[in-house]
Amino acid sequence: MAEHTQLIDAINIRTAVRAYDDEPIDDDTARQLEMALQPINLLGDLNIQLVRDQPKVFAEANASGHLTNAANYLAIVGPANDEEAKERAGFYAERMVLTATLRGLGTLWVAGSWDKAEAAKHCRVTSGQELYLGVVIGHPKNHLDYQAKSYEELCEAQRTHRATKTFEQFTATMSDEGREAAPDWFKSGVEAAMKAPSAMNRQPITFSYNPADDTAAAHIDQSAGDEHHAFNDMGIAKLHFQIGAGQGQWAWGDGGLFIHK
């Protein structure tokens, strides 16, 4: 695979991987992933963990063909009953997804395609914490062929691998004139968010731009019908937007503002 190390490159090539090679994540790769997890957990006040070689967690999905050879996962653990923590979990766990993507690994956010109770047996969930969601991680099926693909080929695979909401749907509260007048950083942020995964693949987030103070805002789209995972999805989308927009920072929460720097 071509040498691309920027997070925007990871956004441009990341796809939802459902089929994996039956090859374990080696100890050296696992150590590198766990080292990357340490600052992320510190920044997000989270307890995200890499769990390897537990195919029983995905037994039903593997047997049905929905997944193939899924056995490893990131356990997304954080404070219980805390919507902001779920948003942070989406934001920071997606940062790990992009790190894994740059290492040639495949990933898939899972909400229903796993045995959550079984998954909880293999990770640490302390008092006051809960297991929110998981991210399957591993070598994509035929991963040597995958690694041989050019960056341009991987970008095309990302562009065509699934349907996405349109730019207009992601900015549903804006007028056509407002979209046209919005700065390039906002448009680039939305375009990056359009490539973001979501727990139930519903992309329940919209963005708007306010020319009065040069800020963007992110909102949960209540009509998307995924209120259970909406804050997690918002965190994922906010990270993609921030990377696409360049320098800037989000405030947490539904309606939180992005200050471009």
C-alpha cells in the first residue's frame, strides 16, 4: 500500500470490513495499537481495550456469513449513563480506527453483529463503567492483495463501497445560498464527515455554518431513528469533520460549535 500517513488519507480509504483473513494480530502490532490507545484513553477519560482471538464473540455473525473470521475487537468502554462520554468514545475510538487503517488493518463498528455479553467477559468494565460498542479489527480478507493496491485504488473502493447521504442531506438546515457561501474549510469538513461510519449505518448527524461568527455546529438528526447510538455517531462524525476542516476544535454535545483556527 502506498505510504500515506495523514489522517485525511485514512478517511479517504477507510471502508467497513466484514471479511477477514484467518491470521492473528501479531504481538508487535498489538503493542503498537495498545501504545496508541494509552493517550486516547487519557484524553477521552475512557477505557478502550484491544481484545484478541475471541471468535466466540462473533460466532453467530460469522456463521451466518454477515462476518467472516471476525475474532478481534476494540472494546469501547467508558462511564455509564453519560451521553457526553459516549460522544467522546465515538470521537477517540474513531481516531484508533484511522490509526489501524494506516497500518493496513480492517475495521468495522458493531452494535448488533456481536455477542455483547460474551464480549464483556473478555475486557475490563469497572464499577461505574459500561461497554458501549465494539470495533472489529483484523487483517482484511486477502490482505496482501489489499496492501498492494495503490492509494488511488483504495480511494475509489471507499467511494463506491456503500451509499452515503448527500452533502445537502448533511446540511439539511441550510439554504442553497448558505451552502454556496460557506467557506472551503466547512465544505471540506462535511465531505470528510460524509465518509464517517456510524453504528447502525444511518449517519444521523447534520452540520450547519453560521457566517455571523464563522462557526460550524453539529446536530443529531432525530428523524434518523437511532437515538441509542446517536451520541457515539456524533463523536465519530465530529472527528472526521475536524480532520477535513483542518485546524479547529469542537465543543461536545448536540449543537456543539466548531471554532476554526
